[in-house]
Amino acid sequence: MISNENQKPKSISGKSQKELTNEIFQRVIKLKLRLINQYHKMYQESSLDHVRKILVKVENSEKEDMELIKSAMETGSLDELSPDSQPVDYEMLDHIIAEDSEETDPNDLRSVLIFAMKMSNDFSKIFSLMAEEYKGLQVTNALRVLTDRELEMKNYLTNLYDDLINKDYW
């Protein structure tokens, strides 16, 4: 007779799915913590109220993501948080964020918005790839929710950029 433990497929690494899921989420948490710290550092260095407000918003969004990740680690999924419709990445200003920009200046709204758009874009791509890579794992829906949240934030920041930076361009 085969035990239940032997029937569970192992990952390529030989780790159980639970171990692999926890490892994935731990890595995501580390990435999110680094980004939160970066936003907080820019907030402290910025002397412009409107830039600080945007930095608080994106930092709080990252903190919400952290809470979602921790919840996913406890429950194994975020099925109940899956949005009804998935946000579309309009890629309106992707030409601006495609190249690595110079050092981010916390007192320059354009610089801060480009940095935040790039981070949201990069994270959405990372989470999307991870969701595809780990199909079948309980973590897939959680990664899709995180992908969608990053796209929503990127779209928000893109619209802000268009309204505040490009307002007199057209």
C-alpha cells in the first residue's frame, strides 16, 4: 500500500509543495520589504508634500500586499480576493520606464513616479511569471491577485504621471 506522503508530487527541488509555497512567499516578502524601505527613505528625504503623499500611497499599497501575502501563507490561497475582472495593462508610458533611469530624486515628482511605475511594472511581470511557473500549486491564485494589484497601481501611477507631468505636453 502506498502512503499519502508518497503520492504527493514533489517539486524539482525535492521540496514539498508547502515548503516551496512558503519559500516563494518568503522571497516575495523580502522583495516587498526592500521596496517599502526604499519608498520610506524617499519619503523622509522629500520636502515636497505632493510627492510625499504619493510615496505614502504606494508604501501603504505595498504594506497591504504584505498583509495579503502573510494571509496567503496562513491559508494557502487568496481565492476570496480574486477580482471580478482583471486589470488591463495599457502600456501607455512603458517607453518611459523601459530604460533604467538615473538615480531617483525624492524631490522630483517625475523621477519618483517613474521609479514607482517601474517597480509596479517589474513586480507585476515577476508575479505573473511566478503564477505561470507554479501552476497547480495553491499559491497560483495569490500570485495572480498580487499581479492584478501591481497592474492597478501601475495604471494609477501612469494616470498620475500623464495628468501631472504631461498635462501641458499635448
